[in-house]
Amino acid sequence: MAINKKEVLKISELSRLSIPDNKIDNFIENFSDIIEYIDLLSSADETDLVPEDSIEDYAIRDDSKIEKLQVEDVVKNSSKVENNFFAVTKVIDEE
């Protein structure tokens, strides 16, 4: 796929990048190389690939209801509790 100056300027505008005029040719060359590299994916051999929807051995999350702990049970081993929260020493200074 050949990239031209018009496309580069459009990409530049859409991405809000300013490309200096003396760098456009270099950008065209680099961008063309990237596009060619990506196009290699179309030549990849897909014969041995298994479609995702045919994979049956995968984990399924159990959506069963779980028993939640009571607040008292959660904070019972803490040395400092304030308003049902763990109270800790402040470690970040405000500037």
C-alpha cells in the first residue's frame, strides 16, 4: 500500500500532530514500511488455527451467590477502626 503526502497530512491533522515539511518524506517512508509489515498478516497460514467458538475447554465463572462477611468480622483484628474503616497513619503529604 503506497502512502502519499495527502494521506500523511490527513493523518497529521486527525492525530493533531504537526509534521514539519522537511520530515514528511521520511514519515511517508516509515509509515509505508509499517503498513507493509502489517500486510504480512494477510499472508499468514491459517490452516491449523482453531476458531475460538469451537474451544470447549475454558473456565466458566460460577455466578452463585456468596456469603459476605460482616463489618465487625472484617475489622475485629485491626488495632484502629474509625466509622467501620481501617484507620492508618497518613503516608502522603499534601502540598
